[in-house]
Amino acid sequence: LGVLKRDSNILFEPKLPQYKLEAIKALGFGTVDKIFLEYSLPLNNFIDISVDETIVLWDKQNPPKCKYFQKIYSISQITNHCLLMWASGEEAVELERTDDEIINEEITGLLQQFFNNKKFPKADNIIITRWGSDPFTLGSYSYIPSNSSVRDIELLSQPIYADPAHDKPIMVFAGEATHPSFYSTVHGAFLSGRKAANYLLDADTLPQNDGNIRIVSKM
């Protein structure tokens, strides 16, 4: 959806139907990134490993020095040598533009502050997903803004037919943003792909209709 929002007017010739373009514009597509921090030293030397997740809340009177810290909302211990942090929104986009080494330094200070331990070490390795700057995604997953509805997802998911009497579509749409119930999920993407494939399979294996009835594949 991120690529469609940017390039839908130039990717297709002829252009997509207007209802498709409006659905693409109406739906939201945001950025959520994961930050993995790997340590050679065991983390139980520095934090209480019985706590699986720490939720970060900032005092408005004492805001973070880095803007993207405001949207680092969760710190989870994956193993005794690995932490996972989540960042979202515009702050995640800013995070993606920052060099890994700088992020590592700044996050080390953040962890020392939140765990009240100045000896908390710098990570030996840092991995950041950077979905927002990936040219093939331009974001992480879809959401429904206040000015949109599930109807826009339904319109986006509809196949396109060359003629109303044809059973086989000339274009089908799949991806998490096309599932009305499970958008923003991997299983939603999988189910939508299966549905899109069934549109094509049904047209090849089922009897032709009379032009007035079209078989709709089940999700």
C-alpha cells in the first residue's frame, strides 16, 4: 500500500479506476520498526530478567533529548543476550535516517536511565528493520484512519474485470491492506493472497455464468 500511495498514478496504464485510487488515498499506511540489540555479556548482570517487558512513559516536564525516543514505547527481553525495542510513527522515520552507531550510543544512555544503571553496556550489534525507507514497502502495515472505513479495504481488494460479463479478472489485489478483518497482519496477507488466487482458479475451473451472476471467492 505504501508504494501504491506514492505511485498508483504512474504504475498502471490505463490508470486504476477512480474508486481504487480513492480507497488507496483514504487508507493509512504507517511505519513501525523493530530495534534488536545484541550483547555479549548476559543481561541478567544489569537488569531484572524476571521482567519480560518494560513500557516506556515520558514525563512531559522531562522530555527525551532525541525525538524518536518519544515513540520507543516498549523494551522486551528476547533472550539473556538480546533486547527488542519498538518505534513507531514519524519518530520511527527519523530513526531510520540516523546512523546505527549513533542510535546505539543514544539508546545505551536511554537504557541506563530507565534501568537506573550507569554500567548498562553498549550493544555489540544493532539491527533496525527500516520498513519506511525500503523502496518496496515504504512503511510497515495499514490502518484505518478516522476519515476512512473498512469499505475502503473492500474496494481496494476487489478484482478488476475487462468486461462485466467476464468471469476471469485481468487484475487481482492482495496483501494485508486488502483483508477487512486481519489488515496489519501476516495472516491477513496470506489469506488475501489465497483469495486472489481463487478468483483466477474459479474462473478457469467453474462453468461460465450468464453475465449477470459472478462467483465471488471466499476468504
